[in-house]
Amino acid sequence: MISLELLRTNFAEIKQALNRKDPKFDVDQLAALDRSVRAINQEVEELRKVKNELAAQAKSGLTDALRARSVEVGQTLKVKESELEVVQQAFRKLYLECPNLLEVVVPDGNKESNLPVKIFGSKPEFNFEIKNHVELNKKLNWFDFEAAVRMTGSRFVFYQNEAVDLVYALTMFMLKNNRKHGFSPFIPPFLVNEVSLETASNFPKFRDQVYEVGADGLYLTPTSEVNLTNLYRDHIFNSASELPKRMTAWTSCFRREAGTYGTTEQGLIRIHQFEKVELYTICEPQDSAQELDRMLACAEDILQQLGLHYRVSLLAAQDCSFASAKTFDIEVWMPGQGAYYEVSSCSNCTDFQSRRGKIRYRDQDGKSVLVHTLNCSSLALPRLIVALMEVYQQADGSVAIPEILKKEGLWS
């Protein structure tokens, strides 16, 4: 959530900032609802005060006039309390759908305005006709998409044979790399509740993208960012010396992503269940910029060690995620697709999530201050596997394994 104080005191500036990110968001309605909540709440408080005063007078003697006045005030109060509840609910819903404010350095526009900031390596060259990962799989037999469709549905995958070894090897490699960069490992639950999803800013805006499980009020986690955001929900760190908290987590992630994929995104390019190793940081506000750089370097380190060509872009305003104030995307080159695809998104969410989750620390004066939170994929495994298959493919249809996995004892 954004700061209500900023909305009230710098409305024109905040409106312009929000329009830069989401021109469709009705910031005028949000401000109007906020004014209504405060106005009606003041009426309710005044009516409650009058009611208490009348009750005190009645102790000295109840007259017909006093009784009539008490009934009138009570009825008016009941109406106003109901009105307040309706307006509060409308305000809260819209407030939770308000995106985060962007940093000034974020360029205007949509994804066509994304700003490339780095390119590592170059596109690999082949002296034979290359195949994409789906074509390579016909010989390798690493995935069974048809079996996954039979037992689950479309956009799922059944890993088998060496693909299973590769998933575990890459996961362990990433966790080891992330620890080297100062991130402590976690394996959180795969199920999360509604409060956790709201705190991480997935609800209410992206409710249709999450899988609900039965009638228990639980959902399959769309990313361990949700879990790690809520690890310190409603928590106040005693001092800044307890920060930063740098965490990395491995989970299966589950996303409906209904209607967001194209016909070219075949095989492993976009699926509903995928393995991912996440980076997450909680820090003091003044440190979040350098923590974003640390995360980006950590994710890049993995790709560089694997010998993959990639590019880094600073996302434009309308391509940044809902909770992000600034995002860098890492896109790896996939020769069989003839295109770059995102394998990591590194975002500084400033105090957007911590305000929802009441995650704070005490500064040197003992004042409670909201922390900043950051998240970064390091990395999403399916697309990473696609890149490795297509980059390391051989003329005979086999796939070589990167030497770093052998050197680290993760592949024999």
C-alpha cells in the first residue's frame, strides 16, 4: 500500500506518479473515498459522544424528552455506522488495488520503452541445424507433456530421466551460489492463506491467478516471495543492527496465468507449475538501492557461470509489477526460440509490502520505521533448462552439461 499521508498532502504529485504506472487506476475515486471515510467517521464519533452524554444525564433522571433524544441519536448512529462500514470496505478494496509508486529513474511507457542496461556474452553460433527444446526432447525423453495433460491438464510437465537430475543439480547450484552472496536458505510451505497473499500484494488484484485448495482457505503459493514476505509479518525488529535479512528459498510455484501466453510459448516456456529459487531481502530504506544491485549480481553470477548469453533491462513504468518501485529483468537468449526470455525479475518494493504486513524496525531514537522489501528470481528453472538445452545442444541431438555443474560435484 502507498502512504495515505502522501495521498492526502501531495495529491497532484501522487496522481501523476500513479498515472505513469497505471493510467486506468482511479486515484480520484480513492481520494474521494478516503475523504468520505474520514468525514463519516467524524460524524460517528460525534454521535457516540452525544450518546454517552445522554446516558450520563439519564442517571440523574430520565425524562420523556431525554428518552426521545436518546432514541433519535441511537437510530442515527446505527445508520451512520452502517454507512461507514460500506464506505470503509469500498475504500479498502480500492486502496489494496492501488499500485506502488515508481522511482524517478524508471522510464515512462510500456515494455517497448524498457531500457537495456547490460549485455553479457554473445549469441552462440552453430555449424549444424539447431532444434528447439521440444524437438530435442524427442530424442532425450526428458519430459512427458502428454502424460501431464492426462493426469492434470495443459501447461503442466512430467519431468523424467536426466531432466530430474538437472532440476536438482541446478537448484543446489543456485542455493550454494546464493549463500555465497549472503542469502540464508529456506524451504517454506507450498500452501499459504489469504492474509499472506494480501500482505505480499497478490490479493485482491491477482486473485484469479492463484490456485485455491479446497474449502480450507488455503492457496498454492505463486512464488516463495509470498512466504518470505510473511515470515516477519506484524514484527518489529529491535534495532537496525538486525537488518538486513537476506533469504533464499526453493519452492514449486503455481500460477494460472490465464490468457497471458501465446502460441509460440510452447513446451517449458510458460507452464502453471514450475520450480524456482527466490531471493528476498528486508532492509533499512536507505540500503534498498544497493541491496537491489546485490540481488541482480547474484542472479547474473549464476548465468555467467553457466556460460549463457543474456541481457539486463530496466523496466519501463507500465511494465513494472504492481508492487515494484523499480525492476530489472534478466532475459536469457534461447537459440531454438530465436528470442530472449525472462528468467529473473529483480524488484525493489520499497515500503509497499511492509506497510501491508506491518514489518518495521526501531531506529536509534526508538521510533518505529517501515522496512523496505526486495525480491528476485534466481532463477526460474524451466526457462533456464530450455536455454541450457538449446545452447548446449550437439549435432547428434544430445545436450552437453555445463562444466560448472560437474566441477561442483552436482553432475557425474
